[in-house]
Amino acid sequence: MVNPVQPNLQLTGVFNLKIARLYKAILTDSRKAFSIVHSIDGYDEVSLTAPLKLISESTEQLLYPEDLSSVTVTETDLFGGASIEESEQIFRTIVSGKGTDIQNEVIKINVALGIKCFKPEINIKKAQLEAEQILLSGKVLETVNKVIKISQL
């Protein structure tokens, strides 16, 4: 929302439905296309642990984990680490394409929704395949490393 680039397309995650509706009102006036994700259990992303609201400039949907994946996910599966160092290691493993099947599935679904924001003409399954290829290719880690390098300048 405060990005100085002001992109025309945006995927945003929010932790509650009231904020999702506020974001919709703001983004409707300022973006060409957007998607807002809110997992009903409070995650600001697709967690696959509960249904989620997906709100765009033209629709509002309630999606269930089984609509997006055949994988069953629990909150324990999403544990992000007990320390900053452990969290960093988990993050690096995932962006290297070497996360657990569940970690990769959750990331794939979130990336797929971002891809759909940019390519609304494709279906979610095709977006998931594209997301999986990106994740497993090593391009994500390459981009993360570039961002880290730039931020250290």
C-alpha cells in the first residue's frame, strides 16, 4: 500500500476480514488488479490449515484447502523456527526448493495466487504448475540473494 513504485497489480495477505474489506476499498481506487488473501484461522496468507477468503477487484470467494490442494496441513507443519537463526535456515531451505512437501505446497499455492493476479486468464492448477517450476528451479533463492546483496550496499 505504501510501495513508492505503486504497482498496478498486487497480492496482499491480511490477518483479519475487517482489514481485508478496508484494503479492498483502498485498492479498488488505486490498482488495476489485486487479490487479498485472508485465512479464516488468522494467517495473512494461504496456510491450507483452514478456509480462506480471496477477494479481488471483482469477486469474493471462500475457498477450502481441498479446493487448492490434496495435501493436509496442520499449524505444526508451518512452524517457522524457535529462533531467528532457525527461521532463517528454514526460509533458505524452502527458497532453495528443498522444503518439505508440505512447505513447498503452501508456498506453491501462495505463489500461484500471485501469478493469477498477473495472469487472470489461466486457471489455478496451471498457476500452481508454474509456481512449482519457479520454486524448484532455484530462481527464488537467486532472487533472494540478489535482494540481500543490494540491501547490504
